[in-house]
Amino acid sequence: MNPQQLTLALSKGRIFEETLPMLEAAGIRVLEDPEKSRKLILATNDPHLRVIIVRASDVPTYVQYGAADFGVAGKDVLLEHGGAGLYQPIDLAIAACRMSVAVSQGFDYDYAVRQGARLRVATKYTEIARQHFASKGVHIDLIKLYGSMELAPLVGLSDVIVDLVSTGNTLVANHLVEVEKIMDISSRLVVNQAALKLKRERLQPLLHAFSAAVALAAESAKCSAPSQLMQSMQKMQKEL
């Protein structure tokens, strides 16, 4: 393999889709769609840059051990991983959501916490849950799950769940209530520390392009906010 070739680790889905415009801002186009191709290594229009498709939870590991030079991973994944061996220069502000505590309708979470009850917590994010409840002085029993988290309190497996929430529609559909936000989550650019030294000349323009794309998106959001507010006010006036 070309020692100057760069490898970018991405996961399928929202992160991949929201990273593409940032790559395009740097003049990089991925030549195949991972949703349509079975390939796990995708070429780009830059012969010195390739994209590998991995599970979201594996992105930090590929970057940490140098199998990828850089990647994009959610804050939730990085906190669970620990972040060892990773440089995290940029919060890309994409794939935004929140990590929250949710319970079945009718479960008095605040009362249980005040009474010092020992809670059974079902989650994929055991480190985040452990640290959160420890900071509140709440004793918990952690139940590690990998999916369908909303089912756990409905069938009596747990008292609460800790999971990512975007719109909250899945919680509502399963008669759950979001009772506490732990933190906001977004995706970050992560870089292998050795690659940052050895391939700085190749990496630096890409890092600058990502930073510029984030700044431009933030500026666009600021400019569109007054317009969105005006549209909301006009809609309210029509309804009145």
C-alpha cells in the first residue's frame, strides 16, 4: 500500500450521508454508494484517499490502531471507547441527537431517585450510564443490550433505559417518556496520532476543509434563524 495513501473510516447511514458534503467541499467524491455496493473499501476521485466502511462502534478502534488514518464517530461511541490514541480536532456538528433516560409511562422516576431506589438500567452505553448515575449518587444494576432498548421496561427487564433520542417518536410509540437528558451528542472527526505526524502534509488540507465546512454550516444556520422565526410568526398569525 502507498505509504502516503489516506484511509478514512466511516459507518453507513446518517454519518456517511452527512459527511459526504464535507468531503465534497474538499474536492473529494466517493465513487460508490455503500448502500448499493457490497464493497467495504470504496475508492474516491483522489487516488491517494480511500474510504472503509465499518460498524459505527468500530470506527475508533480502526483509527486507534492505524488501520484507518482518520474517521468520523459519534460522541457516544467515543465515550464508550475511551478515546485512547485518538486526536479529536473537530466537532463536525452532524448526526446530532441526545443521550437520555427514559421510563415507562406511569413510572415515577424522580420519586425513585429521591427515595434512593436501586434502579435496573438497560442500555448499550454502559460507561455513560454508569458515570451519569454515579454522579447523582444513584445505585444501579446495568443490563447490557444491543438493540430494541424500548422493549426492556415494557416487559419488566428494566426500570429505565439510557439511549440515543432524536425525534422521540419511537419512545412515544412504545409508551415511554423521556425524563432526563444526559448530554447532547454529535459526531466528531478523529485522527490517528501517528498519522497526524507522519502524514501531516496530506491530512492538513482535509482537516482545514472539514473545519471550513463546519464554520460555513454554523454561519448558514445563524442566517436562516431569523427567516425561520419570521415564517413561524406568519404561520401563527394566519392560524389566529
